[in-house]
Amino acid sequence: MKKILIITSLFLSHLGFAQESVEKESFLSLPKMSYLDSLKTTFVNHSTSNCIDERWLSELANFELSNDMYNDITTFNIDTEVSYNLSTDLLKKRLAKLDAKSPFNIEYHPALENTIKAFLKNRPKAFERLMAISEYYFPMFEEHLAKYNIPLELKYLAIVESALNPRAKSRVGASGLWQFMYPTGKQYNLEVTSYVDERYDPLKATEAACQYLSSLYGIFGDWSMVLAAYNCGPGNVSKAIRRSGGSQNYWNIRKNLPQETANYVPAFLATYYIYEYKKEHGIQPKKAPLTYFETDTIMVKREMSFKHISDLLDISEEQLEFLNPIYKLKVIPFEADKPHFLRLPKNKMGLFVSNEEKIYAYLTYLETYKEKTKTEFIASVSKDSLNSRTDSSFVSKPKFERKTQFHTIKKGESLGKIADKYNVSISELKKWNNIDGNTIHAGDRIKIYSDQKVAVKTEHKSKNEATYTVKTGDSLFSISKQFPGVTVEDIKKWNDISGDSIQPGMILKING
């Protein structure tokens, strides 16, 4: 028995040693990670919901539906009879029910019947898709409409305007879900700058649309007139009313409205009807896997690009564009006196919030070592380097030059090993070379971009003084870290700064 125990013990020890050896060998054979990938392994991750599925994202940003809706409204002759299996008597009864429960004046008219039949005949599948997209936006619309005491049925207006595409833009420049023209958008505080166009922001544009609709109702006191005025402007509706002998009935003034507006209100009412009677017409709405309320926003504390966010959070730039259509250049600017927000699915928001300090630290790292596109980083000059120069009237500051190089994959190499060698991320390698997955083949050549510093002599104002131009997102602390041995208090003293406030464009003295 004693001998058996000894043999068993030796066997188990050998087995444990062998397993440890395999694990060690496996660990040692793992590729070294790039700085970005290494950083991401330290992220705290709180997952609460799914990201936007790529197919669903494609549907949400589909321009086909908005183009078709625009063509229907502008080109379809709604006074031409349409053949479809829906009796006029049944339609009249259904319209009467809608009229009874709605603040709109919904009465039967042959043009409305033609519009409803045309939509049912030609676009049933489009409405199934629109109903899924509606699930994404309608809860948010209804919240704002209720806030302004506006009929909830006006949520259908965004379908007629843009087919619920936040990036929709008309031929005359109306933009966003609610199709604001530039002057009207400015009137309702929708900012448009080189970086930002708030007409594309679903939340802000919905708020502005509610204010505008409420204002129009104060003028006309009739929701059908409000719809017409929203499309062609209150001035054109007022003219149509005068030309119609003062009538306040939409169908009576319709002949005096612009052609698009003449089709516009019937298109709205037809959309309302189809949503209410979808089951009766065999329309089966597709389901939305995500709603607008399953996303959230956070105020950014420094400038960042969609690419930075994509690399850090593993979310596609396409999703970021869809969720943040306000940012025209795919860059979220930072302004000390005006907050800017990033919208993310809630699981990615949890990831961002849990690792916010690490994210900003990484952006600082990039700002210091990567290529500058707007302002040039002026390098730190240490005391030792200044004292060792024979010509102290010049200091060396790096400019950045983008290089393209190619790497021939060797047997046994992985993306991680190559990324580490060139100090780039695995996701960048994949993007530059259109690589799906992690499989690469020996002998293939892959493209690698790098930003190399090129030293340039710049005349120095005094023996031990350098300068730094403050950029958007800078703080005294982040600047001090770029100059070895320099503290925040040093920078304040050298530049006669009493508080902590600095502005982009300021030129700071840095004394060695």
C-alpha cells in the first residue's frame, strides 16, 4: 500500500509539472500585444445590453425608404384612381373612427383614398420595415410630443418627412429626421458649424420640431393646417387661405398650395391609417432589437474622433456615425463653454464610464506621439539637452511625417506580434488590410502606416525657453506631463496664470 501511494504521488507530481510546462509554453508563445490592445485588457467591462446588429444598423440608416417616400409625395398624382381591394364604404367607416379619437379633422376624400390604396398596393413591405424603425424612435418622439401637449399622432410626421432616416437630406437642403432648413433650424437653436450640424441630432431636432409645431398651432389653431405649414411655411398657407376665401379646411385650400404640400397631408393621414389598420391589411411589422432609450450619452472632456472610440470600445465607426449623426467630420470637438455629447449603446456606455480615465490617458498618449492634423506639437526641451548644445539659440521640435511600409508575413507570426513590432493596434492592421478574423498567411504582404518624428530646428527666443501652443482639450496638467521636470505651478509662474483656466491658441512659455 505504501509503495502504491508513493507511485501515485510521483505520477500526480509529474502530471502537474507537465501541465505547468504546457501552460508556461503556451503563455510564452502568445504574441505580445500593442499598447492599445494591452490597455484594453485592463478595461473594466459592465455589459447591460447588446450593440446594434449590423443588419439592423443598415436598416436604420437606409436611404431607400426616405427616397421612395419623397418620390411618392412629389411625383404621385393622388387625384388619379388607384385599383386596390378596399371598399370606399369600409374606408369611410374606418376614417370616421380615426376622426373620433384624433384631434385631426379626418374626413373622407377621394384623394386620400387614392393615397391609402397606392401605399397599400405599392409599399406594404416598406411599411413593415418602417414599423420596425418606428419602435426605435417613437418612444422618444412621444415623450417630447407629450411634453408640449402635442397630439401623439404627429410622430407619423417624421415618417413622411424622412422615413425615419436621421441623415436624410432633401434636394433643397432640408436635413435630419424632421427635415429642418438651415434658417428654421437656427431659429429653434439647432447649431450648424464646421464640426456640428444639430439638425441631424434626433433628440435636439425632435425638441425643435415640437417647439415649431406648437408655434404653428398657435398661428392656425388647426392641426391639418399646421402640417401644411410645416411643409411649405406659414406664409404659403396663409396665402392659400386668402385665395380660398378664408376657408380653414385643408381640402378647400389644397388647390392653392404648392404641389408637394398638396400631397403632403394626404400622405400623413394615409400613414396614420396604415399604422392603425395594419393587421386588417396583412402588414406584419418587423421587430426592432434596440430602441433609442437603450442608448445613452456622456459629455466628452476632450476632443476625440470616431476612430479613437472605435478602436478603444470595439464598436464600428458606422454605428458611431448612426448614433452621432450630428458630427459632420466624425470628430467630437471639445469646447470649455459648450458641452458636446457622445451617444453609445448602453453596454458600450458602461465600458466607457468604467474606464474613462484610461481612455483619456490613451488620447493624451496619441496626442503626444501620433501625427498632428491641426496644430503641431512642440517638444519638450530638458535642461541637460539645452546645456549640451553648442548653439543654444535653436531647439529641436519634432514634426510628423506619415510613412507607408510593407511587411512580409513570416511563418509563425501573428497579428499581435506584427502590431507590437510596429507599435500599432491589431484593429488598425485589420482595417488597413481588410482582414476579417485573425488568420494571416506566411508570404503575404501587409500595409502598415506609421508617423515618424522629423527633428526641425526652430529659433529659440532665449537660452532656456521653449513655447507650447494650447490645443483644444489641453489642461495645465496634461501640458506639464509633456515636459520632463515641469510642474503645473511652474507653468503658472512662467506665464503669470492665477487659476487653472487656459484657452486654445494661447502660447505658453516653458523655461528649462
